[in-house]
Amino acid sequence: MKNEIAGALLSIGAVFLRPEEPFTWASGIKSPIYCDNRLILTSPEARDKVENAISKTVKEKYPECEVLMGTSTAGIAHAAIAGHILNMPMGYVRGGAKDHGRQNKIEGDLKPGQKVVVIEDLISTGGSVIDVVDALREFGAEVLGVVSIYTYGMKKGLERLKEANVENTSLTDFDTTVALAAEKGYIKSESVKGLMMFRDNPSDDSWREFI
């Protein structure tokens, strides 16, 4: 599954590797990869693969799940489509409570005690998805785990998820993408070492010497 999803994301440019001309993150870090999973929704073939993989993962790993909850905003559509496939209720968690109306942070007919799986599109440092899980736990939901489309597999993210007692299953990841990209000619095979160095320590710019 990891190779199939990685191939789909590479083919539509949802995951884009450009080690020779890295992207600049808001933090100033130079990154050889850019991930825009919003493009999945515009590609019927890739979308079918991703949504069916999310649904299969939820069904096999969390058969007791009662509600899917998407992260705002990128996880909402994927939670909705997977919820349709699974014939399961869905909702989503806002980045912050509304300042009008009922001032909800959690949208949907979620009840305390219900078993929930969070649907996320991308995990890097893990901070945003942990905030979602914390909000659901505070509400009284039982969070079984997270199913994400993609993860960078960065040490900081893995450590934060572990500390927060959050289990994440990603459809595919950075390592799989890099290996497949080298195999398919998206990147030079000699760039793989530098890319792995970036994953291990993004703030250390020395990975660029190996591209």
C-alpha cells in the first residue's frame, strides 16, 4: 500500500521532491520536499486510491470506531469521503472555537464516550494533530488513533506523538517516497543520502552537500 499511495502522490505532484532547489519553510528551514495533499481531491484516480486506503485502514485497525473526525481544514474532505465509504458518521475539529453562534470547536453530532479515529492529511512535527486529539479527549471522546495520508517520519514528530500517547498510521511516508522517486527517476539516486539526512535533522543544512 505504501508504494502504491506514494506513486499516486508523486504522479500528481501532491508530493514534490526538489533537492537541488529546496523550498523554504516559514521557519526558514530549506526543505527538499513539498507536500500538497489538496491535489488528491482534484485527481479521481489518486483520490479513489487514497480514500479506499483510509477506509481499509480504519476498518482493519480500528473495527470498533464509531465516528471519523477530520482535522481542519485538510482532513475534513478525506474524513467525509471515507465516512461515506464506511457508512460512518463524521465531523471535524476546528483550529479554534467559533466566535459566534454556539462557539463550537468540535463540529458534528459527537457524543462523550464515542470511539473516534482522527483523519489527517500530513504529519510533520505532530503539533496540530495532537491539538485535535487533546480537544477530543477533553470533550470526552475515546480517541483510538490517527490515520494520516502522509508523514515525514521526523524524529521530533515521532517523539511528540509518543509523549502524547497518540498512535498514528500513515498510508505512506517520506522514506517510501524517496526510495520510489529514485527508482522511477524523479530524483537522482545519489541524492537519497542527503534526503535521509534532512529527515533526521531538518534544521541542519549540511544535507545539501550530498545532493
